[in-house]
Amino acid sequence: MKKEDCIFCKIAAGEIPSCTIYEDEDVRVILDLGPASKGHALILPKEHYDDVCSLDEGLAAKLLPLAARIGQAMKSSLGCAGFNLVQNNGRAAGQTVFHFHMHVIPRYEDGADIVSWTPGSPDSGELAQTAERIREALEKQ
């Protein structure tokens, strides 16, 4: 179901023009208007889902192979050396539009560092405690 005030619902439905590179009954893939690199694309489900946690499992199973196909097409057509798949969930993770979407970002040998972090150094006790908390939460789902 489309959400009336959602810009990505309107783009996915074709109500707002976009540079579409792929479309089927479930998704529209467009070029990002504020690209991190040349060819940066967004995979937009036509159905509204706020984030990956609410995503339909059947659609979810379709998205990763589609992202791989798009990335491979970028490598062969744009000459990029690789690509990132980026999917943000929640404001703290950088999500700014609350309609599930996946970024496919071509990476070029001479390109900017788009995705990076400074590795932490937790001790084994902290890792074990964190793992236990996550396992317990998984068991409750």
C-alpha cells in the first residue's frame, strides 16, 4: 500500500519523474539525485515499508539478487571497480526518508572514501556479553 505523504512512494509509483534504470511489478530503481558517485542508484519498493524490519520477506529475498545484478551492470557499463550496498535503518543510522530503500553505489579506484569507520577494540568479555544480549533478544522474537 502506498503512503500518501511519502516521496519515495510517489517516485516508485511514477507520479514524480525519475531517471529509472529498472522497473518491475515490485520495485523501481532510480538514479539518486544527490549521488555519492557517478551511477549511484536507489532500489525503491513500490509498496511502502518504513525500514528493513517491516519489509515483506518475499520482497526482501528478491532485493539482494537484484542489487547484485545492478552492481554488476554498473561494473560493466560504467567501469567501476566495485560497489557498495547501503541500507540505513533509523535516524541514528542515517535514514532520512522512512521508506525502505537500498543504495547501490559504484566505487571507482580514484573515488572518495564513502563508507568507513574507526575500528573499536572491545575486550573478549565485552564481546561475549554483547553476543549474549543479542542471542537472548533473537530467542524472544
